[in-house]
Amino acid sequence: MNEYFKVHNCHIEGMESYLLVDPQLKKLANLPFVWTPPLVEQFCELPFGIYTLSGGRQIGKSTLLKQWVLRLIKRGVAPENIIYFTGELIDGHHKLIQHVKEFVDKFSASEQLYIICDEITYISNWDQGIKFLADAAILDNVVMMLSGSDSSIIKESRNRFPGRRGRAGKTDFTFSPLSFSEVVALYSGKESSLDIFKKYLLHGGFLSAINDLAINGEISDSTYNTYSQWIIGDMQKKGKQESYVLEIITAIIKQYGSQISWNSLAKELSIDHHKTVSDYIALLSDFDVVFIQHALLESKLTASPKKAKKLFFKDPFIYHTLNFIISNQKISGFSLSQKFLSDSQCEGQLVEQVCVCHVERKFHNATYYIKAEGEVDIAYVDGKRFYPIEIKWTKQIRSKDLKQIRKYSNAEIWGRFESHESVPVVYSLIDKLMKTSDFCNKV
């Protein structure tokens, strides 16, 4: 085995060594909160085939893959039948082919093998390498998992490997920061759902931030900086300019949750063309940083191409960390986050973001907003109908603010309280969010 890969393959030397030496697993020993995603168990049941795991930076994909290795060994898979590569250490697809072939050639054709290639997109022309290995029958008895922080990995695999993925009904998986219900489960009933929700608006579903807050009573600036540096670095690897990235992030935050077009956004920036703005935001979307919420074309149950869009960061912690890096205030990131949430209007924006993005995770590619005489925050499509939702986190709900939502017989209003004198039919936002987020990270 290549010397550089040994630190990620200590499972071959025994479980004790693996837990003490592995870069991801050894960090778990002293943390108050450790999460084992349901995907770990699901991965153990995968038949031979080529699979992908995508998800944003710093959310625990590598840790999930190491937890999968642990579970496989506990279920009887021989440790030497599992190998873990990291794409950052592989120079091009020829080296990838060489490493995989050297591993597979050590075993008989009847043995089931597991090959994990984390951050596959770091390898130039990685898709050509995987296609060659599949066509050469080298992967016939292999469960191969390819992970990346860029969701384009899924699009590439669908386009480049048709008929080569294996027998499984599902071959592409997305891992997200913990949903609200998963965070509630993590706290194990030690606090009320409302108190946990207030913390969730600070740390989101990022375990590093959750553990920071639990250990130190605040989230460290290094945790904010680590995430933001990964985002800037990944954008630069795709040929994007840091100054443009920061400009666009600043513009998104300035008009957060408002209706915008690429043209209107470009007018506030030094970027020459709206197409450049569109390209940058599309890439931020691929990195699971931003969700682009389109207006619903009600007659066709699809996105309306001519109407304005709304932009949301995919998790509260993403908002806070990016707000921190563009801020010129001389206070800590955590103090800035607390200051932001002390403003009821800002807090309401973040609550809307949480609801929009949780619904989007359940109804992927089918979550919109309604722009008509009035506006409705969320409209998701399920089957042949759309279902409107209005988010109200204010202490008082005025009847006149619900003019548009009341036009729909199947509409719901999610609020801070279950009912209100002037608006008697209001569902508890936290209860609804719990039920919606039950579906996150489980498929």
C-alpha cells in the first residue's frame, strides 16, 4: 500500500489502532456529541456496484465513510478486504486505475471487496478512470463508493456510467448537515424543542459547531474560518476569483430571501455580466452552499423561467460563517451571530431559511415559492398538486398578511404558536419542522 494511504487504513492493523490513529475517528473520542448517520447501516446492505456520496464541506462525509468501515468489520467483513483512498493524494486517472488494480489483484475473483475513494473530484479525469475499471471488469466484485463535495459528481456518474452502476435500485446518495429533528435526537431530550431550535439557529446541523457550543459555550472563530476557507478554496479550484465569490456572498446576504434576478444582482457588483453571476451561484449550489428557490408556475407545476428567484444558504451555520467573513466588525463570529439573531426581523429570515431548506430536502427539485398578487413562502409539489406554506415567526399574525395564502384550500400556516385570535388555524412551526425533517439523511 502507498505510504500516504496508511493513516486512513489502520483498520487493517486492528480496531484499537483504527480508533486511536484514524484522522476522523480519533476526534470522536472526546466529543460530547457523536452522530452515526442512518446511511451507515444502509451502505452495509449495498450489492456490488459503483455508488456516489455527495454533500457540502465540513459536514462529516469522511467520518461517515469511516463509520461505515467500522460497521462492515463488526458485521464480519475481513478488514483487508476494505481500502480507503483519498483523492487529494492521487495524481490523475492513470494513478487511480493503478491503485485500484493493485488492490483488487491481491484477491480471488470470488471475494467481495470494498473500495472507498473520498474526494474523487480532486483526481483529474476521474470519470475516465472509473469507466475503464468498470469496462475492464475489475470492479465486478466490488462495492465502490465515490464521494465528493460537488454534487456534479452525481450528474457525471449518471452520464458517464450508464449500465455500469450495478443492481441496486439507488446508487446516488446525498448527505446533508443534520436536520432539526436529528439535532433534537442528538440532544436526547435534555432540553425543550424550542430551546434546541434557538441553538439550531446558531449552529445549524454542523457537528463541529454543535460540539464547540457544548464544550466552550460558544462557536470558535476557527470553526467559522475552516468552513469559509474550504468554500473559497473549492471555488478557486474551479477557476473562480475569490473577490467575485465574496462580492456575490455579500450581495446574497444584503438581499437575503428577497426576490432577485441575475441582472439585478449583477448591477450591484463589479462583475461585468449576469451570466458570470449565474455561473458562480450555480457552482455554490453544486457545493450545497446555496439553494436557488424558483417561483412556481402553477399551471405546469414547474419553475417559472421568467419570474425572479430567491436565494437561501442551505444551513443556518453557513449563513453565519459567510456573514462573518464578509463582516468588517471587530467582534467574534459567535458574537456577530448572536447580534444577528437578537434582531427579530433577521431571526425571522433565518427561520424561513430553515423551513424552506428542510422542505427542499424532502421534496428535492420540487420546492418553490408563489409570486402572485401576494407572496407565499413555500410551495412544494407532491404528485399532481402543489401545497402552499406560509411561515410566520412573529408574535402577532395579522389577518391582512395572509391574503394570498388564504386563496388555497390546502394551504398551511407555520407559526411560533399553534393558534392565534385573529388567525385560528396556525400549525406549530417546530412540530411541522420535526415531521418534515424526519425524512432528511435517511434515503
